[in-house]
Amino acid sequence: MAVLTLTQKGSPVPFIAAALGEFVNDVSPNTLTVCWQAGNTLQEGNKAATATLEHDGRTIVGEAAVVAELAKLAGADQAEDQQQWVQFATERLATKNFAALDAALAEANHHLVMRSYVAGYAATAADAALWGALRASPIVQRNLKDRTPMLGDHLVRWYTHVATQPFVNRLVEAQAAVPKEKPQSVDQGSFDLGLEGVENGGVVTRFPPEPSGYLHIGHAKAALLNEYFARTYNGKLIVRFDDTNPTKEKAEFEDSIMEDLRLLGIHADTITHTSDYFQQIYEYALLLIKRGLAYVDDTDQATMRDERGRGIASRCRDLSVEDNLARFEQMRQATEFGQTCCLRAKISVDCPNKAMRDPAIYRCNLTAHHRTGDFWKIYPMYDFCCPIVDSLEGVTHALRSMEYRDRNPLYEWFFPALDLRPVAIKDFSRMNFVYTLLSKRKLQWFVDQGFVTGWDDPRFPTVRGIYRRGMTIDALRQYVLMQGASQKNMLLEWDKIWALNKKLIDPVAPRHTALLKQGLVPATIVDAPATPEIRELPKHKKNPELGTKRTVFSSLVFIDQADAASFEQNEEITMMDWGNAIVESIERSSEGTVTALSLRLHLEGDVKTTKKKITWLGQAPDLHPVEAMLVDYDYLITKKRLEEDDSVEDVLTPVTEFTDPAIVDANVDQLQQGAIIQLERRGYYIVDKTRAQSDLGFVTLIKIPDGKAANLASKHKEVPSAEPKKSKAGKSNPWGKKVTSVAQPAAKSSNPDEALNLPKPEEVSSMYVTRPVYGDVALDTPEQVSSMYSTKKYC
């Protein structure tokens, strides 16, 4: 009997193999023993091994290979239509590209318009494979749960029907019966917030960003937790823009926030704006005044701050209702006197909680609002409008970070004062990282000063910034949910989130080669064929599904100066992907730099015995290495935790960007922007610009942190002091770009730049331009273009 073994937590879970395996047992009872195991892999270090099949004395590893064998056992290889749909399930539905998946789902839905089964009049292997693919797709499952139009009525009907088949029932029961592994991560947080009055289907949460900046990693936690609780209880998530300060807010920020939420996989059930309720909030302000619970104060700001601090009542506190209504009308009309006033809630003068000391709840602002224009001259403040709109919109649980804890009594005070339905409020800890600023005001300062290239700068903790640095959305989501909703304030290191990211990208990152241009050494392979040979090699030795790359084996190759300088005469080395070679001669300049090498192949040599395994690049007439710029970054500030009274200017890191000109194998030229790769012996990189997008004609690759603490340490102490460069505005800018100069080898006709026919590197004045975020999820065609990003309105 054959044995099919499956992982319970594979990435993805091998549901296609599982469904086909159980279907095989329907067709031929007792053909297979199907076993589920806890964990996400069946082989140490091979995350692709989510399924194995022991059959006819063979062990088949990997879901793709197992599915192909199971399809034969199910007889799909004898029916062309079944074979096509099995292939459709394993290829078209396995994509992470949103647009491609959407097209595949539409095709499947159209096929099932007049059909109960995919191929024929009864369930076949095609139905099993298709059902398994849909079950394995997180995007499909999320849309299925939310009943979105993406799936189509016919596909949903078919999926629900197949789910009642005996083979599917056995699959679901067997997978659910596997004991769950105990969480091993010490970072795992609790989700127990003690939510009162929780009813399945009745929970409503909200994420209320202010459109005055771009989402950062802290906002991502708030958004994901609100979504988590809404979905856990089959409830509703509201995304509400808190647009009550027209001085700071812009439509482009609103558009970018919605784009980032889509990128995070967060689906809002309703999208609203606080400005939708301006009239109602104004009427509630009048009600407070009429009830003697609010007054208009024309005290200057400095005096008011001093009086609140010392617990002294304002001279305006006991004005009559009539006087306050008249003053509030002057505020509404923005008269000269009205502009000197603010409306304050009449709560307490000397409460120990200073948030309760008659807080301001309305103020004048003559700036035109990006949605309501200049209709309003007065705007409600967050502490006033938030509880009102939460109550009006049916929010049941308001979740927000602990920095607002002192203001919770103020939030709750307005419900009885205005006869509003109360809303339960719960706190969770803010996610703070070392050397990282999350204040939008301070981040805006960096943008305004020209110290960064925009809100998507790879040094920024914005969702766009860390995504451009190479953080996958899966890693970000997983890490945030690992933190849970605990109320313990922590200053987190960056190592664990980047280590998690590395675990996700390593199995799927193609391997490529890069050599630094500085001191690049030409090496002659004396016994290599005179005519260059191009061979197809796997992009990833442990993941053949990634395909192959073209590698040139030629008599002239190029080697890093650091490697060449370590060679000794007659030493045996290993040239990766080629074999061993003997160093026959080394030529050096008067300064000691290696200028040329002569190597003799020794392919029969044992690669296990050599100490040095080096990367190299060959070239053919029609396949040359490509110029690239390797970029790495340091933190923007030199202090792990910035206190309130710390000045950003005092803790600026002198140099935060490091660049190295390099050459990379020609396959890199085919990569798209946002592609993640591993450069052998150098680490992981993301394609920030292709050659076509670069003004200087080279590929720009940004180094992705690997999670190792040593590599994430601040570099500023190791960097020699440099004369600060001036920004465009003429201000001192310590972020002047550093481009490593290329030292040309002394000599001979062996100059590698001449041999490669590469242009001389030029000083880079502006490496980046701000652009829309790119990558995992393909967004729709933009309908609106803002001044910074092309975005699509979220709907």
C-alpha cells in the first residue's frame, strides 16, 4: 500500500495532494494510507517538502511531484480534460499575483456556469485538484468568507457542493485531528483583551487613521488587530478617516493609506470619514453648551496651558449658556474674536488625570478641507468626535494603543453627557523598535529636510518603506500577530522580524552572482574551451520549480579582489557551479593589488577538501554581466530610544546609505522591480530599479536584512566622519550619498572594465524617485493620480 504524508502547516498547506489522495481512495479503496504530520516541512531545511509519497519502492518529495503521481493513480492522465484542470489548479491557482489569480478564478467560474462538476457528470480528479487549490489559497478563503464578488456565484456553488463529498469530509477530519504544535516563539503574545459583550456576528471594530502621513509599522499593528477581532467573531471592520485637521491632511495620504491596507490584505467592510458627521458633531457641541457642559474660552494658549497644569479655573468657565452660544457662533463664522477662542468641555479643573481638566473639543481653522472645502471654519478635536462617531457607526469595541490610556475616561465621559450608546474601549501596547521613529511629525521633518527620498524611503518604518527594503507582507502580518494584543510596552529589536522574513524568502529566492567592480580581477582559465559555453543551471538547487538560469563558462572570468588577494600560488580552490581549479600564477601591482590570475581546471578534485569556494562571472559575445549598484542602509538616528525632550538633530546618523558598484550575472537583467533574490555569499536583495528605470543604466539592488543581530547593529561608529553635504534647500544634509569609487587595476590589457566594455561609474546625485509601491499584490489600474503616488480609490 502506498503512503501519502502531508504537513499540517505547509506553506501552502498541501490541500491539492490531500484532496487527490483521498479521491484516489474513493476510486480504488485502500490504495493509499494518508497521514498528516504537525509542522510545516517533512525534511529538515527543505520547506518545499510539504508532501511525500512512498509508492512502488520510490519516495516522491514535494507537492508538485506528488500531485503528478496521484493524478495518474486517479486516472487523470487518461482523460485530457481532467489533466488540463489538474494543471490549471497547480499552476494558475497557485500564483500569488492578485491579477493573475483573479483572471484564473473568473475563468473557472465561467467554466462552471452550466456544470455541476469540472469534467463530466460526477466528481473526478479535476474536482479534487481544483477544490484543493482553492482551499490552499489564503486569498480565496478570505474572499469566500467575506462573500466578495471575486469568486463568482457558480464557483462558490461548485466549491460548496464538492465540500460535501466523502473524500473532502475525510480530508477535513484527518487534518483537524493532528495535534497542534506548541508555539515555540517567545514573541507570541496573547489575544485576550477581555472583550465584554462579545456576540458572534455582532462585533464591530474600527481603524481610524488620520490622513496626514503614510501608514507605518505601528499603524499596521492597529489595523491588523482590529481586523483580527472583527473576523474572529464574524463581525465588521470600519476604516474611518479621522479628517478633522485640514492643515495636515491631504487626499494623497488618504489614497496611499487605502493602497497600503490593500497591500496588507485588510478588507474594510465600510469606509467612512469623520467629516461625514461634521453637522451632527456640531449639533452635539451645541447640546453640550445648552446643558452647561461646555464653554467657549478666549484665554491665550500659554495661559490656558499654565492654568490647566496648576488646576486653576478659566475666567470663562462660568459664562452663561447664552453667552457661550453667542461665542460659539462667532467661532463658526470665524470672526476676528471667534478665531481667538476654543470650545472646552466643562468636566474638572483639578482632576489628577490632566486629560480631564476641561479639554478643548473645538477650534477654528481657516484652511480649506480636502473634502468639505471652506464650508466649515471650526473643526472638532479627536477626543470629542471619536466617541460620538464610534457610537453613531455602531462600533462595539474601540481598540487603540496604550498611549491613549489616560484619555479613556474622557472618551467614556461623553456617552452619558450626550445620551449616546456607550462603546467598550480596550488598550494594546504600541509596537516600538530600536533606532526607529514612529512619530508622523518627526518623519515629516525628515521628508521636508530632504534627508530621505520620500515616505517610501527604505530607511523609513512606513509600510511602503520596509516593503521597499524587502519585507514581505506575509512576514509583517505574521510578526504583528505573533505580538498579540498584550498591554506590555516593549522596545523591540529588528532581528526577529527580519529573521522571520528570511525564513519566508529563502525557499523561493533565486540565486544569482555579483562581484564588486572595485579591483575586479580578470582570470584566465588556461584549459577552458576557447569558445564560451552557455549552460542552464537551476536558480535554486533546493527548489527546481524556480526554473533555470543561463551561466557562461569561458576562458576569461572575473573574480572579486578580496577573493583573489587571499589566493596563494598552486592553491586549489573551488569555483562554485564549475568545480576545482589550481592557482597557477598571480600578478600584482606595486601597491599589492591583484591585477590578473591564471587558473587551471582540476574538475576531478574534491570540493569538500578546499577551504575557498568563490563566485565568478564569465561572459559570452551575446551574454555579458550587467552593471549594478548594491545599496545598504543604516538607521536614521544613533539613539535606541528617543525621549520626548530629545532633539532629532542631535542624534542624526552621519551616513545612512552605502553603495557599491558591482557586476551581476546577465539573468538579473530579466528581473522585474520588486523581485527578491539571493546573491551568493552576499545575502538577500530586492530589485529596486531595473536598468530601464535607471537614469544611469544599472540595476539597483537593495540589501535585505537577514535578521542576524551583528548585521543589524548600528554602523555609525564604524563610519569615518564625512563632510556633510548640502540638501537642495541649502541645509546641512548628512545623508549625502556615498558611492564607492572603482579602482582600475594597474595595467596590462587585462583591465576588467575594458574586457567587459562597461562604462565608468558616475557620481549618483539622485538615486531614487518616489513611486507607487510594487510587489506581491498586483493592484488595479489607477483611477486617480496624486502628487506623490499613483493610487486607486479603495472600494
